[in-house]
Amino acid sequence: MLPLGLTAEALAAAEAEADPGSLGAAQRLRARFEPDLAAAALSQVALRRRAIAKFGDAAATMFFTRDGLEQATRPAVAAHHAARFAAAGVAGVVDLGCGIGADALAFVDAGLAVRAVELDPATAEVARANLLARAPALVEDVRVADAERHSLDPDDPGSAYGWFADPARRDRTGRVWSLADFSPSWEFVLRLLDGSRVAGVKLGPALPHAAIPPGVEAEWITHRGSTVEAALWAGGGALPGRRRATILDAPGGSATLVADDAAAEPPTGPIGRYVYEPDGAVIRAGGIAQLAAGLGATLVEPRIAYLSADRLVDTPFARAYEVLEQLPHTTSALRRWLRDRGVGSLEIKQRGIEEDPARLRRRLGLRGPATATFLITRTPHGARVLVVRRVSAV
């Protein structure tokens, strides 16, 4: 049975439209179907086409809501969640606040049974359709309920299961930044992570270290160059107090760097031949000291997360740039350098400098076929503009 009142015929008609958002497509479908069904089918096809960027070919047969697609976990990240639960030896996962089922799909793909809970009835309907189409034998329940009212009693049948939650971080006014406004509540999250069960909680990557409860492991995850989340883990092999950065699509597989608060802070040194830009997960996890030690690098400035060295070392935890020139941080000097080389396309990377890249580009009057990259950073001797190019040790 299809969700949201959709029919296979209406979906097929919508799929045949080159532009499901066009007036012509709406008129053609309304001539064949009830207006609400025509609108739902066209909306679903438009969402499926948008979802290809996140879900690939699987998007063609999945169902979505607009908010659910935006908030859904990337499949590679969901697979990482599932792998952690599978390694913990649980029989299945209770997915609290399952959304459209992105994480739950990864759980069943890993051979884990799923009990899903979702507050919004339409979203739960979509999750049920997605899960039953993928692995009906492993879908025990998709319940419309308040996740916070779900029993966490150790004697609950779900005690043999892992528990996963993705607290809503939006309200009607937009993003929710305060832990006090999460749904389910932060108090519920703390109970979920109290160590009496295998549990994981997906949070935003800006989670401050001070908010991490004792007795849990914190993991910042990067995928395709973006640091997408901070996950908190309890039980099942999670190490209390550990903070780590995980790069999911590193060469040769995922890579992990574990932060060590006892590690000595790297010294500040001159800008050498290479500058390293640490991955966001490494920065968030507090792993700069370990990264600098492994690279034999120094800080460009004590409060700036750029590292520098004269030796190039391949690492999945940072992007490496060769420093070609150093320029003064003045508009006239930069404009002259760009004009002399005919640069019409300029990438600007910066830290510790309040500079709007778009406005700077306009002031610089870019013209010509050449390209360049500026890395603008604060140093102990003032702001510097480094002309760099991306390099690899491989």
C-alpha cells in the first residue's frame, strides 16, 4: 500500500513529466486525477529527483516528505551508525524519531530488526512504506507516538536492542540551537545515554564539549568534506570520555583520530612550505594536537586551526596546500598581483579574519582566464594572504 494517498498510476504519470513543478504538469495531472492526488504525486516525484543527490538510485523507489528529506541522515553515515550497533551485538534497534526511515533502512540492511517511533503520522507512513519495501521481515513496528513516552525500563523487551534517537532540532521559527528546546528533551537524551543500554544519539556538529554528558563517547563525523554530525554513544564498546573524529570516505576506508587532552599543545611557528587545513571533525573533537604531532607541524597562530610544515605528509584528517607566495593583506597589493597574472576566478579560504569573500572579490576586480586560491589567515605578525595550491603526498 502506497503512503500519503498516492497511487501507482498517478506516480507513473508524474514520473513521465520532465518538470513536475511546472504549471503544465499540474494541468495535465489534474485532468486525469483528483487535485490532491495530482499535487501529491507531482510533489513526490520532485522530492525523489532532489533526493538523488543524497540517496542515489535508491531515491527512485523511496518516499519522502519535504522536511524528512532535508533532515534525513546520509546513507553512508546511517550505515556507520548501523555498523556500530551491529558490532555491539544487539538484535535490533529501537529508532526513536525515525523520520522517513533513513537510519532504520541502514539498520535493516545490516540485518538488525527495527522498532520505529515517529510523532508525525504522515512521516511515519512514509517511513513504514520505505522500510517494508526494503526488508519487511525485519520491520517489527512503525508506531505513531511521542518518542519521549517510550519505555526505557531495563525489563522492557527492547532491552536486548540498541536505542537510537535523532532529536528534532527545528521548531516553527527555524533551527533550534538550545539543548533545552530539543524534542525529545535533553533530559530524555541523558536518560537514554545513562549506560544501562546500548544507545546512540545523533546531534549537530556544533555540540559544545561542555554539553557532553559523562560516561559517553563523542564522535564527530565527516562525509564528502562536510562535518555532518556529532554522535554520542553509550554501551556496546563505546569508551566513556573518548572524543574522536571519523572521516567516512577516507582513501582505503574510514579513518579515525582520537583526541587526547593530555597531549601537549603544538607550538606556533613560521609559515613553511605547506599549510594544512584540519578537517572540521578533527577541530570539533579537539584533535589538533594529535594531528600536528603526526604531521610534524606547528600552528600558524595560537587560536587559528591552520598548521604548517616544510614536509608534506599524506593524511585523511587535513587538506594540504603548497604555499606559493605570501602577500600583504591590502586590497591594492592583492589587486595588482591578480591583474598581473590575469586571474578571473579566485577561491578564498580564511580563518581569524572578518572578511566577506564575495565583497573582497568585487573590490579586487577579477579579470582574465587564470585561477588562483588565496588562504587568508591571522598570524602573530598580522594578517597574511597566502597564495596556495592544493597538493597530495600520494
